[in-house]
Amino acid sequence: MALAFAGVSNSLFTNSERENEGINSKGIEKVYNNMGTTFIPDLYTDIDQTGDVGTIKSKIDNLAILAPVDLPDGAVITACVVYGNAGATAEIWEMVRAGITSPTSTTIASANIGTESKTFLPVSTVDNENYTYAILASLDTNDIIYSLRITYTI
């Protein structure tokens, strides 16, 4: 299954699947991942590309970044992680869902950059009819984001 963002090349992200062989498992586990350049800063003048494909580096402290997340409706998110350099691990990422008809958002998962979260509250099931999804973070000078990974079942 290939996901697509308007105006974004499919080469920027990958999707893979593997059989979920756990006890009482009922679906195929899938993985969505994306490059660090998926994260959108407040101002593009506040980031550098590091020379490594797909990474971003903050030029300032308290740089707010956002990566849109596009998962299939009904997917059940089982894990999420944002990868970065050692400096970035002091920062926290948050997965949020926001109402389509309201700017109100709710944090459904969070952890330090480099740490995987497997806890999603209040819900882990994607509802594209009523919500949009994103990962937010704040970086300090010289923090680098490499990529993100979301594991889900359908």
C-alpha cells in the first residue's frame, strides 16, 4: 500500500508490512516512516539541511516543527518514535489529533526524541472522518531530526 501527500514525492517515505504473529493477533502489522525533512518549521530560515539525506537541523532554540501524518482510516497505532541526534533526545515529541471542524488538538502519545511510545490515549484508532494527525516537537540549536516511524495494524 502506498500513501501519498499532495505535492510530495513517494520516495520520501516508505510503507512496509509484516505478519503480526502475536497471540490473538488479527491483522497485518504495517510500518509508516518518513524523513526528518517531513517536519515543517515555523520559518524555513530557521533550519539547515545537514548534508545527510532527509535530515533537518535547527539554527535556533525553541524551534517548533510539525510533521503531518497520513495513515489509513481505522488503522490502530501500536508504536511511534522520532529519531534524532544526541542533543535532540532532550526534547519531547507529541503525536496529536485535531478535529477537522475545530482547531482543538489532543495529545495521544509523547516521548523524548529517540524513545518509542506504545501508549496512545485517549484512542489509538485513526478516525480520518473527524480528525487530522501530526507529530509536533520543539528543537534547540544544533538539534537534528533524522526520521520518524509509526507502527500500526489494520
